[in-house]
Amino acid sequence: MYKELKETCYEANMELPKLGLVLYTFGNVSTVDRSRGIFAIKPSGVPYEKLRVKDIVIVDFDNHIVNGKLRPSSDTKTHAFLYKNWDNIGGICHTHSTYAVAWAQALRDIPNFGTTHADHLTSDIPCAPPMSDDLIVGDYEHNTGMQILDCFRNRNLNPAEVEMILVGSHGPFTWGKDASKAVYNSKVLEELSKMAYLTLQINPEASRLKEALIKKHFERKHGKNAYYGQGC
């Protein structure tokens, strides 16, 4: 009944160590089935080398376990909150990848310095402010979802266009049309984080990419007259 959903989730999670985005048990990926109001997610604290398809946990948007013998990821409530509030996303990924976490710990947005960044999004990558003390002692993982949503609302960002964020003092979350795209975005985010860091090491006064180049590179891949790739 849940075999295909679990397999999709498992395969996406197993991409994280292959891509060098996780260590030990860090990170998780989920994938949603909106027709049934459920999503599949990695179980908490299970090393990737020991993870099996049968271990994947199925939960609903209210964080109730629907299928599975293990506890779901400790970040499950964050995933659930985002699925409930953003109905156009199909997969979510959270890692503690080195460069993205470094920017999150520095509480810095990642500037759009070059065309590699502009190929994927026109804005800087936002860093949400650190969570307030009252929210930390409350429903922490649920409130992390609120933290992400509030950042997007305050900055008037569209999650369909900006599929990644740094949670201040914590780390990156990414999403996409499915779990595979969410993982892809996590790898892209890590590389953009690294490139931006190196850019500032070489030139601490580096300027943001000019708007004409941002527009050109984004629209040639994503605009209505996009010509990158081979089409359908």
C-alpha cells in the first residue's frame, strides 16, 4: 500500500551520502502523497548504511504515524508544517552540509555573486533570523516551519521560485516538485555556499551580480522562451 512512496523516499535519502551532503545520521528527505494526505520520511537516528526501505515511516500532516515501526525524523513536524502551508511542493530535504551550515551560523544571506547562482534563482539565498527563546522552548520543530514561512512572508518570496533557505544558527532546508528535486536543490545550495565563501575570501568587497546578467541566466533556463537543454 505504501511501497512506492517508501521506495521513492528511500532512494532520495540514499542520495545524500553519495553527494557528500551528510555525515552519520545527519539529514533527512521526505516525499508527499497529497491525494492521501501523507508523506514518507527517514526514521530518526538510523545510519544511512543501515537504512532499508521498510524502515521509512509514513505520517500524516498532523504528525500521526500511519505506517512504520520506527520513530520518524525529529524534523518531521517541520516537514509537515511546510507541506500544509505550501501545497505546490512535493519533497523536502534537510542537511547539515558544511558550507551551507557555515553561512547559517554566520546569520548571512548568500549573495548572488555569479551566473551559476543566477542559473537557479534570481534572489540571494535567504537566512531566516534565529528563533526566539519562547519559540525554542515551545514546539520547536513545528516552530522551525513557522520560522521558514515567516521569513518568506516578510521578504515577499515565492517558495515556487526560491526553493531553499538557511535557518539561522541551524542549517539548510530545500524543497521542490518531488523528493529528487529537493535533493538536487540541496546539492546546488551547498555548492553555491562554497562558491560564495571562496569569492569573499578572494575579494571581501565582491559585488553582487548585476541585474542584467541575473535576468539573462535565469530566464534562459526558466523563462517562457527558455533555450537551455533539449526541451521535452
